[in-house]
Amino acid sequence: MDRILAAGSRDEYGQVLQEKQDIIFKISRQLNQAGFTPIKTSLIERQSTFDRYPGTDMFHLYDQAGENLVLRPDMTLPVARFIETHYRSQAPNRLYYIDDVFRKTDYLSGDYNQETQARIELIGDASLGAEQKAIEIMLNLAANFNLGQLEIVLGDASLIDTILASFPALSNQQRQALKKSIEQKNLSRFQELTKHLPDLPAVLTDWPLAFGQRGEEILPKLGQIPAVKPIIIKWQKIADFIHQHFPNIKVTVDLAGQAPQPYYTGTMIQGFLPDLGETLFSGGRYDCLLKNFQGDFCPALGMELNIQRLMAAQKQPAKGQHPIVVVLAKGRVEEDVRPLLQAAGIDTSPLEHPGRRLIFESADHQFRFILVKPTDVLKYLDRGIGDIGVVGSDTTDEQEQNHYDVLDLKRGQAEFVVAAPAGFNLNNSQRHRIATKYPKRAGSYFNSRGQDVELIKLEGSVELGPLTGLADAIMDISQTGNTLKANQLEVYDTVCQVSTHLLVRRGALWQHQQQLTKVIEALINELKGV
């Protein structure tokens, strides 16, 4: 018998499982009393059910007839399938379910593939009452458990498109690029794209950071755009409802929010736990999804509560003064960015004489530094250990992205190049063997060229590949070109630029918004002269 669990899976047992069962029982009882009907859909679904779901993180299976199946990564789409199958005329208007979903995680990341969700669906209600009822249900559920302070964050899936539509000179390609940079909080990319956009209001110059306090400052000025007014009015009515019924709950906005799924159409709602730095519940409107299944318009709104985060929040100690944790790639990256961070107001003096230590704290206790290998930065960041990550873009390109790539720090600048001995023909139809430390970047490059290549992953000096006959060419980073010349290799194409980037954990931008915004703005000012 194989005693080893599959990567990303876990067993549940004893007290922890009993705590989870108790939570599920309390939630079920409260939703039953509130008039919601329970539903349980199949764990295994046809792949076609999730045509509107980003499919790269699904577990794939096959049935007896060879049909493509998946472990459900999402609960809303199976419910939509159920309603289309069983209720063509009159769908039940209040449903709930508490069940597991399965999503692939980055291999060997230490993260789990399975999470338990409690979700409600309000179907057929296009009024503001649906948003209010969903928030009321979620806040009442949260009140049953020993949690810290909750904040409600309001967004809208149509907001960014609505604002960008007010700039008629933008092409569709420009709009999509701008939207992506805003949603991903990528300030460097956003500034590059808006450099030649004269009509951009000054209030939106740092749009990717327009959330929380900054979002509230900008919001009144956005009312000057007529198409945005209905969204602002709806937010105000929701905020008034919350203040009336839950006076201790803070309400804020996110003007740069990304829809959790591509089928979301309107209001987005999050319940954020500042002490945990995580979202406890989230959801919003998806008024067009059921229309596609039923053939008729059917407004709908859903909200899900993450059971694992609820359990973690119950164990979270009382809020204290927590330092911002900076995860740095040790070696050249750390040495290059240290003066820049110091200029931005971060006390990096503990790093000047590190010795053999790997964890350091600033004298003012505002920042804690962790030195790790470049390939480990994202793991510490995305698992919630770190708040800020500093590492080269060559490293981030090879790993899953579950954070915000906020700034190009313009340090450690180099180029990805294709190099080979003299006489190599990059453009012929022959199948080349390419040695590289970066198979993801290399694969993307050659796929974009429509070329079929055989990639050979090397960890050491890739220049040896062509010299020994192991490979025809290499894709690697070149800063000066001296190593290539010393090994009689010529550059045949420059693929892209490489530099050190500032990354931020998603929840950290909310958890430490004022401090991190101040640091980011200081870094931007320092980089203006570069």
C-alpha cells in the first residue's frame, strides 16, 4: 500500500475536523433558517461545463467512453448547469451549498489543491436588495465566529472598462493592455502605457493603487464621468445599508479590482480580514451567465465564504504591531536594491553586515527582512510569509503568479538572448535543440515564432551546451556579452529585457496600504532619474 499522499492534498482528522464540522453545521443551520435551499452538485463534471472558466488549473479525468471530465474548480457553473437542466421555467431563487472545489497549484509549492466553500446564490433578483441580502447573510455568518474586524470592499466588474471607454482614441488592444496593468497593480507597465495618453485625468495617474483610502479620495472626482455615476450611486446605497445595520463594519472601495471570474458583470463584494491579510468571503453579480444556459435573461448574484480562512481567522491572535516582511533574493539582487530601498525610507542597515544570519529586523521594527535564494522568493511571498518580494523578472517568468508585480526597479538590467556558434540559422525549419535554465520563457518565445524546438533544461553553465554538442543554441541572460564572446557564441536574437522587480502579496496591499503606498511612491520618485 502506498502511504504517500498526492502533492497538494491532505487528510483531515480529530479536533481540526471536528472544528470544521461544527462550522459547517452552524452555517447550514443559519442558511436553512434564512430560507435558502441546499444543493449538492457532482464532484466530477464535463469539461465543457467550465468553458467560461480559466482552464489551466483544472484536474482532468476521462470517463468510460473517453469523455473529457474535470474535478470541479468552481461551484457556480455546476449550479447554472443544474438550473438549466431542472428548472427551465421557474428557478429556485435562493440556493446554498457547502462543498469542496479542486484547483491545481504550483507543483511543490506547499499549497493545497482542495478548499471548502460555503456559497449562496440569489437568482432572478436584479434589484439592489440582492446585494444587500448577500452582505447581510455573510456578515451574520461571520458574527457567529470569533473573528477580528471585517471590512467590506466594493468594486464593479464593469468599472475599468467603463472609464476606459471615455477615452475614444484608445484602440481595443490599448484598452486591454491598460486594464490588465490596472488589475494586476503593475504601476511600471501602467505608466509606460499612459506616457502618451494626454487625456488621462491627473487623479488617475496611479490608478492601480486606487483602492481603500486612495480609492475613496478619487471616487468623488470619477463622478464627472456620466457612465460611472450609476455605479457610485449603487455603492453609496450599499454603504448606507451596511452603516445602518452593521455600524461597526468599515466600507471601502476598489477602483482597480479584478473580477474573480470572467463571467462576472457588475457589483463585486469582498469581506476582508485586516488581521489575517486575507479575504474571508467574496462574490458579486453574474447577470449574463444563466442567460447563456437558459436562453433567457436571468439576473444572479453569488457569494462564497472560505472555510479554511474562517478557521485560520479564529486562531489569529489579537492585532498587534506586525512588521512588513520583505523577502529578498540574496546576493547581487539584495546588494543592488539595498540603497534604493534605503532611499525610499526603509531602514536596511541590518543587512549591511549579515554574517550567517538570514532574518533581520529594522531598528524601528517596521520591517523584517528574509534572505532566500531567488527561486524561493515567490514561495515565501505567495504562502503569506512575506509581504514584499524583490527578485529578478527572469525568476518570476518561470513560476506561477499569485501576487502583484508592482514596480520595475531598473536594477540588475540584462537581456534574454538566443545565442549559438557562428553559422547557426535561427530561422530555418530544422528542429533545433535549445539549452536553457528558463524553459517556460524559451517555450513561449519559440511558440510565438511557430518553431518546433527541443528544450534541454540545464542548471549550470548553459554555454557548454553548444560547445559539447548537447544543444544547437542557448537561451540565457546576458548582461555584458563577455561570457558569450569568451565561449565563441554569437547573439542571434534579443528576446526581452530582464531586471529586478518589486512584488507585493495581494492581501498585503490592503493590510499595510498606507505604509506600502508610501514606500511605492518613494520608489517611483527615486526611479524617475534612472
